[in-house]
Amino acid sequence: MWNYKKILQYPANIKKQDPEFAGLVITQFGGPDGELSAGIRYLSQMYAFPVAEGKATLNTIGTEELAHWEIIATLFYKLTQGITPEVLKEAGLGGYYVQHGRALYPQDAAGNPWTAAYVQSMEDPVASIHEDLAAEQKARATYEYLIDQTDDPAIIDTLSFLREREVVHFQRFGEVLDLLYEYEEDND
Amino acid sequence: MWNYKKILQYPANIKKQDPEFAGLVITQFGGPDGELSAGIRYLSQMYAFPVAEGKATLNTIGTEELAHWEIIATLFYKLTQGITPEVLKEAGLGGYYVQHGRALYPQDAAGNPWTAAYVQSMEDPVASIHEDLAAEQKARATYEYLIDQTDDPAIIDTLSFLREREVVHFQRFGEVLDLLYEYEEDND
Amino acid sequence: MWNYKKILQYPANIKKQDPEFAGLVITQFGGPDGELSAGIRYLSQMYAFPVAEGKATLNTIGTEELAHWEIIATLFYKLTQGITPEVLKEAGLGGYYVQHGRALYPQDAAGNPWTAAYVQSMEDPVASIHEDLAAEQKARATYEYLIDQTDDPAIIDTLSFLREREVVHFQRFGEVLDLLYEYEEDND
Amino acid sequence: MWNYKKILQYPANIKKQDPEFAGLVITQFGGPDGELSAGIRYLSQMYAFPVAEGKATLNTIGTEELAHWEIIATLFYKLTQGITPEVLKEAGLGGYYVQHGRALYPQDAAGNPWTAAYVQSMEDPVASIHEDLAAEQKARATYEYLIDQTDDPAIIDTLSFLREREVVHFQRFGEVLDLLYEYEEDND
Amino acid sequence: MWNYKKILQYPANIKKQDPEFAGLVITQFGGPDGELSAGIRYLSQMYAFPVAEGKATLNTIGTEELAHWEIIATLFYKLTQGITPEVLKEAGLGGYYVQHGRALYPQDAAGNPWTAAYVQSMEDPVASIHEDLAAEQKARATYEYLIDQTDDPAIIDTLSFLREREVVHFQRFGEVLDLLYEYEEDND
Amino acid sequence: MWNYKKILQYPANIKKQDPEFAGLVITQFGGPDGELSAGIRYLSQMYAFPVAEGKATLNTIGTEELAHWEIIATLFYKLTQGITPEVLKEAGLGGYYVQHGRALYPQDAAGNPWTAAYVQSMEDPVASIHEDLAAEQKARATYEYLIDQTDDPAIIDTLSFLREREVVHFQRFGEVLDLLYEYEEDND
């Protein structure tokens, strides 16, 4: 089970609202390569994972992705809080507003509701870990694309932290893969 | 952020494997009215929720739903662990096996990947809380339908606990609704 | 069976075209909390509904939602009829135009085709009626969000009528819920 | 607007329950080529249809498809009403039961929720009418496939009526196409 | 099996980049009535098609649609290659960019990932060929809508070629239908 | 463009029909990790791929996946051709039959229509190649799961060939990744 601790893993000190960017960053809340995808993917894979160290890594990283999901939600919230409907419409969020107001909804930047079709979870550990390595690379790339779309240092600061974590996770999954190959060798 | 604590909120002391039932109970892992729907729904709604007590309730219940999600996953895992491919096929899980092995995948009992189209999150607090009241009733009904499909006391024990929690959550959301109406009156 | 009567339940006397608003109001034609969702939801639930009065209400309201669906379609049509492709593109409807011209297509404001994943239909009457109460609240909120996005009195007039009807339906479903609780008490 | 008349367009005099067949016939309630697809398709296309006779035909046939949708729902209901959960499971409807009980839900025979991606609606009348001709042929074929799966004369009787209507609709849409070509010639 | 030949079936001699139009033309890469829909539809239908000439036509046209798919991809690539993230955002492709950069992704103009729900494939040859006739008409109309959205002669030239091919395919499928009716007559 | 050559890349010499297995193997025709996913993924990624050798590999492997898609289709067709509706129903293909007869439809083993949500295509080459490495591992695992579900040597022979090819593709993509790292080093 999980306990909630009322603190962000990394601050989102937004000073300037930017609904247009909010409409892009939401892809990391509910898009194909966002934090929800990552969290659900790892926390689904862990149960049948055959090697204990890998299972623990999936749990640890999966739980951290939920913390990142919270950071992205906080970003979106701060970027849009109290913005008028008219300004939201001008920023391309008119459709979002009429369906959700300014609440968070797990969708990508085009408005597609999140779907588990984005993730795979297989008992085969080598397949699952490659899925995870790919996930981390795609999340990293998405953060870079997002950073390309803003010049606000506060946003860049938070996104850079999150990007860095994906790089670290990629390395951790690489270590799990090494373990798996050892484990498979030992069991041959 | 969330911390993981390696203990189930309620035990899943399965003694007898039952892949056929596993194929049904997975709806609470990734189906329309399952624990993932509940968790994502509440944890999405909370950010823009205008009343502090309601926000706290959404966070608390949303976090508990993740714990329930873990219980369901544990159930599925214990009901299928090590079952041969042939027996899985006979139990109607042949298609599941060829796509996921015995790993957990967030889908419903028909194999539909989870989609956020099942949930709504709106800044309007009265609308969101009614969405949540409905969610709890639908989850309760799903647990009752699941209990109708088994006579294994160990499974029924775990599902009955989860069903009970939905009833409690329904009451808690009812209290939030009362608060909201008070709050709206005070602000008129 | 249904008979069509060539009259709108409430007029849509649009004087000024507004393709941009058309791109928002379409959410009530084919979005998550729109009139199609409502109609299909109630007209699906009614068959197995165990209490006669509730069944009748589901039929009556479901049929009325089809009339509202027609009003929304008429609105969209009048707001866009004959508008040039270029103006549609400027209004953010370029993608809509290349896929449908100016015909009605059941999608939300982001272009998601309508999906039955938005609705639930259960034999459990308490669960279904709570689904319906939530549906009415979400539809009401959507109309309010839409009204926030326009200052055209003719559009507001029609949307206000539709919003009012959702409030009335909410009350009617509340009465069905009372009946259900009585019915359940009598059968205990 | 539509008025409901409490009579089926054609009776569904089912004498023998058959949950297994219910699990197949539901494709005409919420599957790709079912009555809901037909109804929503025609009733969406009609608004922007440029020729009055075609518009009227779309309205008439679309309204009739709703009547057929009701017949299919009645069939499903009669084939499953009161069947025990265990028997439903044996008939392959265990997953359906835990998600909906014995209520009607707009899905296909594999459990896919209905999606508007099945239908197209375009202002181009020639394209739309060809969509409709195809729809009628696919519905006809589906009824034939369903009839292949039963030898119950009561079911066959109802399905044969519905199949016949698709053939008639195909002819009606063929006439609309002729009109369109005339109309286009006149306007060249 | 297929062999790739490094030549476009028809050139896409784009001289002027136009990311806004790229965001529309992508519907023919991954939208409901685009070239991917056509290719997958025909190449799926062919295996169980009961008449040899029809099978051959499905194969030939299906393979040609892949060539058209390549032309559309080339168009999109040339219209967007090297365009800066900021300009992409102004052109309404900000969401696309953060999810895919400037790579091709099979989606429609609203960002919906391609789904096989757009296509039907039935053993019934008359139903399948009507599906195909409709597909060609819808593709033709889509090209016309696209041409309405540009005045760049180079784009129009390529789209006109593709539009023409849909008309030819429509005629070819008409011939298959004639064959089918003959074939059915002979087998009665 | 592509040319079709009327020969299978590897034979599918099925001697014994097996509709139940057909219902599983279809996941490689239209499921998440099947040949269609692979083909569309690579053939979408190639256009914006920044390194020529990688682009060529994507094209070559993407084209080969279409050949594998054809092999799987041939397998399904031979395993089901002419099987009676009743036997199909007993084999769990009743729902498939009423929607498609015995034609090929791009769906997974649970009946989900193929969706591009299964694939990602990004301009970032490192992310895309990791997506591809993962895809090959998941396809390999799926073939192994399928082989677990049959003891027919003819089926196993064909599936083993396809499994082997995924292993080879994985190695080829590994080589592209090495190239990419060199290329990135050279450009730093």
C-alpha cells in the first residue's frame, strides 16, 4: 500500500501563468509517454516479475513516477488556475474548458483520454524491461520537446529535473537487464 | 508524493487457484468500475477542487484505491501463478496468456485496455462528487457481481472487505457533498 | 419504437454564425457528457431495470435526450452552414472540415469519436441511478462551461433551456432513487 | 424530436432462453454494423445533407433503426432474463455479468464498447450515401451470420425480419443515390 | 511478400513549407478515410475473398494504397522538415511536436491514433466490396476537402493525382461487384 | 512504393485445422505486439530518421514485417477455412464469426481492433530505436507464448521462423543504436 506525504518530490515554482504551455505539458499527465503511463506500466509488471531485485526496482520507480505525475499536475494547475474562459479559448484550451473546466484530466496534448494500449506488461522479464527502457527514452525525449516549447526558466527547471530522473531510471533498468541475463545464464 | 509500504491493506489469503475467476476479477484491476478508475479519478480531481476538506478526502480515498488496486493484483497473481498455458486456455485465458503471460495488465474482463474515458474530472465540485458517488456505487455492484461468481470463502472474504470500503467511501463523498452545499450557500 | 415529429423541442434561433463556438458545442453532440451519452445510457439501462416507474422514467428522459441531441445538431449546423473552408480553418475547424465537411459527426470538442466507455449500464438499479444523477450534473456543468464561452444571447437562450432540463432530470432521477430505497425496504 | 410508442415494430417472441446466443446478438445492439451504428450514422448525416429527399430518407431510416435497436435489446433481455450467474459464466457471459449484470450495454460480441469510429458522416452526399449502402450490406451480412449460429425458429423469425429491412433500406439508399446523380447533373 | 522500390509512385514536389496544412493532410496518413485505412482494409479482406479476380484486385489496390501512404508521408515530411518548435506551435502543431517531434505518426487531423474500427473485413464478398466502394468515395471527398484548404499548386498537383486514383479504384471495385453478381447467379 | 510478389517469405504448411489456435494467433495479425504494429511503426518512423543507415534499416525491416503479416494471415486462413459456424462457436470464435465470417480482421486475441496507440514514432532517433528494440522483444515473447499453446509441428515450424526473425531484427536495431551513439559523438 502507499502513504501520501504532502510534499512535492521537486518544487514547481511557477511565477508566470501560461495556459498554452499547460495544454502541451498535459501530455506528461495523461499522454502516451507521460508519468501515468510509466507508473501504471511498472506497477503492473512487478507482480509476476521473476527476479526479486527487478521487482523491487519496478516498485520503487513506479512509485516515483506517481510523484512525478503529481508534479506535472501541480504545474498544469498553477499554469491555468483562475485563468478566464476567454483566455483559455485563445490559448487553444476552449475545448478542454468546456469538458473539464480547469481540473486535471488524464489526456494527451491532443485530447485523447489515456489508454492502457500505450503500455505493455508481460511475464517475460526481458521483454518487459526493454519496454521500460524504451519508456524512459520516450519520456526523456518528450521532456526535451516540451523544453523546446518554452523559455520560462521556472518551467524549464522543473522539467529538467524530471528529464534527469528518466535518464537515471533508464540506467537502473539497464542494471536490471544485466541481472536478468546473469540470472538466465545461471538457470540454463 | 507517495511512499510504498510493503504490506497489503487487507490480506488475500488464497488457498485454491482459479484462473477462470482471475479472468473475471481483473475487471477490478483495469475495468470501467475498478480500483484503477477510482484512484485515477480522485487523484485527478483533487488539484482544482475548491474546498479544502473535499480535496483532502479525494486524496485520502484516491490513495486507498491504489492499495485496493494492489490487493486485486495480488489476487489475480495468486489465482494464476504457475498455471500451465493449457489450463489457462481451458479457463478462457488463452488470449490473455499469449499477450501477457501471467503478468498483470490493466484491462477489463473482456480484454479492453483501461481508458480514461471511464472517468470524468471537472472543476465543478458538485458534478465531480456526483461522479464519485456513482463510481462507488458501481464499484460496490461490481464486487457483488463478482461474489456471485465464486463460492470460495477466501476470495469472498477479500472481496467483501473491498466492497465494504466502497460503501464507506460513498458515505464519505456524501459528507463532502453536504459540505459543498453549505459552502455554496455561504458564498451566495 | 419512436416516431419523428418535425419540430424542435426548443428553438435554436441563431442569428450570428460562429464556427469557433460550434467547435465547442459539439461536445454536447458527441462528447463524454453530451446528449448522445445521456440518450444511449438511459435507453440501454431501461430494459433490465427492476422497478416499473424507474423504467418509465429512463424511457421518457432517454427519449427527451434525443430531442436535445437534435437541438445541439441544429445549433452546430446553423453556426457553420456555408462558412468557407478558410474561415473554418481560422476558427480551428480545419481538421474537422477535411474529415467531415460541415456535416455533424458525433465527437467531442477535441475530436474524439463518441465511445460507449463514457456510459455504464448495470442491472443494479441503485448503481445505475447514481450513474444517471452524475450524468445530469456533468451535463449541467458542461452547459455552464459552454455559456461561459459565448456572449451571444440567442445561443445562451437555447443552452439555458437545455441546462434547465438537466436540473429537472436530476430531480426526477432523485425521485426514482427514493422509490428504489422504498422498494428495497419493502423487499427486505 | 421523437415520441416513444410502446410497441415493438416487430415482435420478439422468444420461448427458449439462450445466453450464449445473447452474447452474439449483442453485436447488433452495440457492434460495428449494428442498429446503433446505423441510427447514429443516418441521424448525424441528415442535417447537412444538401438534397431534401435524401435528408428525409436519412431521418426515416435512422428513426427506424432505433426501433430495430429496441428489438435487439428486447431479444437480449428475453434470452438472458433471470439466468443465474453460474449459467451465464458457462455461456461465456461471466465477464459481461460482472460488469453489467444482465442489463443492456452497447458493445459488440467481443466486449468492445461502441465507438463512433465505426461511422462516418460527411457533407459530401455521394460519399455519405455510399457509406450508408455499405452499412446496410454489412448489417445484412451480420444478420445472416447470426442466423447461421442458431436453429431456434423464433429467433430466426425476428432476425429475418430485421435482415429484410436492411435489404429494403439498401434499395432506398440506392434511390437516393440516383436522385443525387440527377441533382448533380442539373447543377453542372 | 512485398518488395520496396525506392521511387514514389507520383512526385511530391513541395517548394513551400506549410506546417498548418501538414496538420490537415496527416488525416490521409492515419485518419479514418486515409491511405492506411485503405491499405489495411483491402489487404485484410483478400485472404477469404471467394472470387479470384476480386482477390487479385484487393491485392493490387491494397498494395497501391501503401504507395499512396508513402506519398502522403513524404508530403508531411517536406511540409514540416526543420520547422522550428515555435513555428510548429503557431501552426497548431505544438501538441504534435511534444509527442512526436516532426516524425510521422499514424493519426488523424484531430490527433486520434489510427484504429481498425474504421475498417471492416467480412467474408461476405458483397458486403466487403460495398465497404470498399464507400471507402473510395470517402477518400475522394477527403482529398477534395483538403484541396479546398490550400492554394499551393504543388500540393494540389499531388493531391489531385491521389484523388484521381480513388476514382479509378471506385470503378475497379464496381467491376468486381458486377463479377460477384454474375458469380452468385451462376451458383444459384 | 512496394511491389507484391506472390510468394510467402516462409511457408505455412498447415495440415490440421485448429480454429481455437486461430483465435490466439490473430494477435500477431492485429494485436499490440503483432506484425502490423511492427510494420506500421518502422515505416512511420523512417521518414524523419536523421541517419541514413537507420532509415534504410527501418524500411527493410518494416517491409519484411508486412511479409510476416501475410504469413500470419495465411495461417489464420488455413486454420479456419470452411470450418462450420457451429464449430467456430465451440472454439470461442462465435463472436468473431458473426462480425467477420472467416475473413481476416486486424484485432488482438480479445477482439480489440488494432490501434496506433500501440506504437510510437518520434523524431528523436534514440527514443525510436529503443521503442523498436522493445517491440522486437515483445514480439519474440508473444511467439513463445503462442508456441506454448500448440503442439502442432507445422504451426510451430512457421512460428519458430517468425520468432527467429524478431531476434535478428533486435540485433539489427542494436547495430543502429551503436551507429546513433557514434553519430551523436561525432556531432557533439
